[in-house]
Amino acid sequence: FNLMSDMYALTAIENISRNLPRAVKNGKDISARERVAFGNTLSGLVESVGLCTSQHSLEHAMSAFYQDLPHGAGLIMISKAYFTHLIDKHVCDDRFVRMAKAMGMEDAKEPMDFITMLAKLQEDCGVSDIKMSDYGIKPDEFETMAKNAKDTMGFLFMCDRSEISVGESAAIYEESYK
């Protein structure tokens, strides 16, 4: 992470989180769609000047075993548990507060405010009830998927603010399961 990726990321978060619910509710809202598209473009730039984290490795392992699972749906499924895991380690509290503020909680003070805003965004977009079980994923596969994530895309684990082990990865899947 660097100054440029942070700048792009926060602007992307602001534009997407504040406009995606409007675009989902009314696909003809060109202003909202323009802001989401802008945020999406910035998100791509973040990956060009920075990198993804292990959240993407964890999701790619899920969709490798379950090809009908869209990448975005898998990321949504594990997002709250994944980010809560990092928050519990207190490795970048200030970043989570800044993201919550970018999402519209101007008085955010705690890292968990980000999870509150993430949950609200998912609810507002109608995706909060996406379930692993709907795609056939079973809890007895979590350890296998966690190992696959590390073995095939372990380089993204090196981008994390704190090391996430195979056991912790399996626990993130477990916490996300419904």
C-alpha cells in the first residue's frame, strides 16, 4: 500500500459505497451509475499501483472448487469475517476508520464502524443473504480450500498487514458460513 493506492482506494470506496445502492435500485440513474463506474475504474488502478490481499486468494479457492460461484459473490460471503479478523489484530485500525468515513459515517471512530458500513452496503444492495450453502460449499472443505488458497495464490498473503495462517483462513470461512 502506498500514497497513490490509498488515494485511489478511498475515492473508489466513497464513489461506489455512496452510489451503488442507488444504481441497484434504479438502473436508469445515470449519475449513480457514472459514479460506480468511476469507482470501479479507480479500483482497477489500485491493483495497478498496489496489490490485492489474501481475501482474493481465499475467494479464488472457493470458486476453483465451485465454478458456478461468481468471484464477487464469494468476496461478499467472506468479507465481514475477513475484515473483522484483521480488525481484531489491530494492524491498521486507522485505515478501517478512514474507510468507514469514506462510506458515509462521518463520525466513525472505531475500526468496527467499517464493518457496520459494509453490512449496510450489502443490505442496501440486496446481497447480504448470499450463502456458501447455496453454492454447495460444505464446512468440511474449509481446510482444503484454505490450503489451496495459500498454495496457489500465496503471494497475495504477503500483501496482508498481518500474516494469516491456513488455520485462520479456515476460521474465516467457518465464520462466514451460512
